[in-house]
Amino acid sequence: MLNNIASLSSAGCGLNGYSSSTQTWTLVPGGVYSFSSAVGGGIYSESLAIWIDFNNDGFYASSEAVYVGSSSATHSGTIQVPNNAVLNTNLRMRVMCTFGSVTSSDACSTNLNSYGEFEDYYVYCTCPSTSTVSVASTNSFICQGQSATFTASAVGANSYTWVGVGNGSVVTVTPGVTTAYTVIAGNTSCAGSTFTAVRTISVTNVPLSVAAAASNTSICSGTSATLNAVGASNYTWLPGSALTASTIVSPTANLTYTLIGYNGTGCPGATTLALAVKPAPTVAVAPNSASICSGNSATFTASGAISYTWNNTSTLTGSSIVLTPTTSIAVLVVGSNSLGCTAAANTVIIVQQAPPVVATAAQTLVCFGQSVTVSASGASTYSWNNNSTGSSAVYTPTGLTQVVVSGFVNGNICPGNSTIMINSTQPTVVAIASPTAICIGKTATLNASGADNYTFSSMFSNVNPTVTTIYTVTGEATIDNLTCTGETTVQVVVNPNPTITATPDRTTMCKGETATVTAGGGVAYNWTGATTGSATTSTVSPSAAQTLVFNVKGTDANGCTNTATASIKVNACTTINEQSAVALKVYPNPTSGNLVITAERAMMVTLTDVSGKMVAEYQLQAGVNNVNVNFLSNGVYFINGSNGSDLIREKLILNK
């Protein structure tokens, strides 16, 4: 059934069947017609397709398939006749049903899948006797200078003419005043078949009064201003496409905004609003190091502005700050320029954590001189404060010693540190010598304390060294379950015995003369023998010829002693005055250097000093002899000679 008209016959669906009918339906170009069909007796489902040869070229093209339906017992739909269909002639319509599937290109197929049938009918397209022209318009009311677009449509029409405007179903007009537009629709194949429609566009020229205001007409680049509009119900902001009464804008340079406001009727109004944009500073920030260790400090320096605040707090100001973060952080700085504009910059500093280094020792107390091995764990490489490397180091403490190890993990610049204290111990051995200084040949006693057992470098604690000697004392004691030794030294000073001298002023003398013996080499003396006492000098005047022996014991400042012995031979010595005949005469006496010696006969005389040492010898002639003693030093001298069996001895005093 098509357009509520049933076909005159129905051959059904046979085995690859074909049938035709003279049934004809009259249709109008542009018309839309309903159809329905029952196939398979309304019991069996079949696919259905319909083609109409609208261009009457004797070929069913795929584009001429007006319906293609899948398997169903009933089919329905609509068929639209194109406006350019061939008129006033029968156009063949082919209907295909099949138990298989069907496509738009199967109009001439010979395979109906065993069961199926083609049926051919006719449609007759004729010019419409009447039609209604519909005109759609983008606007029915415009403002002067605006445009409106008309779109016309009519069933059966394939041409449109707009009086005074142009041809085509769609035209655009820009009237200056309210204007009525007429469109004539028709079909070029149907002479005299035309239809008319009129559409009016109203035009006005009264703008709407609108106003615009900004929250701030002078802003900094990168900040925003709010634009507010009043006076209309609908708005458009340019540049941009905001359609609200209020909009937020962020221009980067001076910019003038245009506001267009409009209501449902009337023409839109427009106004402008200028925003001045001040440049913002170009702020940069950098840390002095991109990575630090936890607990260390980093300095952050900003540039590009004249004042700064950091991390959104007013307590951190200035172009640089120092932070000591414990974890990686982002640092934000906001800089302001002389125009009051701000800009922000940020940076990130990586905070690395130190590895958990632990130092351990099997023992932390050893005897002095022994070593301790200290081990470290928790890192990959290590550095010790004794310049060792590796996971362990050997220390020989000389007392309480701090061991410090730094450990590193590959790729980490931060050392993990660990400290351990080790100590050494030994008995404090004290040695004392009594006395601390001795004289050669004397004995000193060595004593020690501070330990349990002792060993002296000397086999005995009583020593009698002949030179100053240092003795070593080793002591052994148990301290904190450690048996350790300590060592010290003690010195015994050996002072030499003094060299004591006993010096007489002469070695020979005459009885009745006076001689002096002087001791030397000590600070105290004791005389025995020919004289006694403790004086440094001792004087004797023997009355008889003899040999005098003087013994002196001298003591020096160190208390050491020694002895010396001296002797003087005392002669009977007959002096000149005692001789019965004068042998010699000496004058002047004292003398200043020149002597006159008168001898009664030729003789040999000697000149000795007070110690008995001969200093000159003269051969005298009988008579007067001139003798010069200027070569001698001032002092007392003795002229010695003999006159037969008698000895001659005369004192001479030289005083130049």
C-alpha cells in the first residue's frame, strides 16, 4: 500500500519469481508518501527493497533505492519524491522481497536466495495543483545595518524567485527600513504552476543605552580586573566572547574593551572601556646549591624586583634568605617593582638524607700501645678521621680517643657520621731514687709505686753508678680485667768528686820564716798534719829544719769530698846577718827593678818565687854586680846561694 492506495495484485513470493502489474500511483514532486507491505503472508519474515526510476533512464541506480529493509514479516516507511523527478510519464517502481539480505544495489540481481520475487509497478509524477510556501527567517526584527536570512520551501517546487532580491531558496537581505519580501515558488517542469509567500522584516535604529565599569582601570600585567555591565539583559564583551554582565579579564598590555548590550527587542547599544596595564617585574630565584644535606643551610637569591617576600609570609624579606630545610621543598618569592606590580618565581631544593652510619668496636678499652679495630655499617664507602678508608679502621689510642667515621651512599652527597670513643689504660708507675744525686762511689736506692709487680732495668734496686744514669722501671697491674704494663724512668745523678788542691806559697823555706798553704777545689775544708782547722789557708812558721806535710779534705757544693797533700822543706838557712863574714849585699830592697849585688867572691845564685820555683839564675863576680829584674812581676822573691857550707837566703821585694 502506497499513499493509502493498495496494489491491484500480489503474486506472492515464489521460487525466484518475477511479476509485473499495471498498477500506477500518482505522486507530486517534493511529496512525502507513506507505504506499508506484508510479505510471506504476514507469517514469514523476508527482506524488502523498493526502487523508483525517477529520472526515467531505464536503470535502477543505488541512489534510487527509496527503501531497504532487513528481514521482517511487515515493512513500512515513507518515500519522498524528488523535486526534479520526470513529470507526466509512468516511472517504473520495482519491489524486491527475499529470504536473504538485500542492499541498495540488488535491483537487478538474479539471486533471490532460492525464495524471493521481483514485482514491478508504476508511479506517475504530475505537477501539483496547489502548494504552500514556507519561509523561515533568522530574524523578524533587525536593527539598521543588520542582515536577515530567508529560507523558502514548498512541496513540488524546484525554483524560487525573490521579488527584487534574487533567486534561490535561501537569500540574505539587509534592509534599511521595514520591508516586505515576496517569494514565488514553482516547478520548472510545470508551466504556470507557481505559489507565492510574503515575509516582512522590521527595522529600527534606536540603540540601547548600556554602561561598563571596571573594578580597577589600571592593573599589573598578569593580574585580573572584573568588568561589569548594566543597561541590558544580554551582553557581549569584545575582544573575547563573554556573554555575561560580569567578566574577568587579564590583558598583558593596554587594551580597550567594547561592550555590546541588547534586550529581546530594540537595537543593541555599545560602549568602550579602557584598561591600562602596568608591566610586572621579571622575577627569578636561584639557590646557591641545587642539592644540600639535611641539617645544612641553603641561600636563596632573588632578582628582577626592588622588594621581596618569601613563602607567603611577611617575616622573610630581602633579596636573599637562608633556610635550613629537613626535606626537599619548593621556595616561592614574590617581587614588587616601583609601579607596585608583583610577579612570582619559585625553585626547588633537593634535601638529601644522610645514610644511617653506625661505628662499632669489639672492645673500647685496651692496654696502652695496643690497637683496636673499629667497623662501620650503613653506607657504601667510608672515610675515617685517621685517614683510613674502607669499612673498618685500626686505631692505637694513647688515651681517650674519638673515632669519627663518615659514610657515603653512591649518588648521595651527604655523609652519615658516627662517633665512638676508645681508650687505652696502663698503670701509672712512679719511680723515686733516694737520694736522687750521689757522689762517685756512693749508693742510691730505687723505689716504685702504682703497680702490682715491678721490673727494674738494673738487677737490683740499690745502685752505685759511676756516671749519671737513667733507670727504667716497668710495672704490671690489672685494670678493668686488663693486665697492662706501665713504664717510667728515674735518673740517678752522679756528681764527680772534687779535685782538691793544697798549694804552698813555697816548697822550701828557712826556719823561722812564714809559709802559707792554700786549699782549692771545694767549698769547705779540713786540715790535718802540719796544720789543722777549716780555713781555706793555713800559715806556719817552723822553728826547726824539717819537712812539713799538709793534708786537706775538701767538700764541694754537691757534698762530694776529696783530699790533697802538700809539703814544705824547712832548712836551717843561715841568713846574711847570721854569717860571720858578709857574703852578699843587696840594695835597694825593695827595688823597682834594678839591683846592686856586692859579693865578696864569685858565686852562683838563683832567684825563686815564694813557691820555690826558680825564675832566674845569675853568676856573680867578686865585687859589685848590677842585676835587672824588670821582667818579673811584683812580688816576693828569694836570692839563694852558698858560702862554703853555709846557705845564703835573702828576701827580695819587687815593687815597680
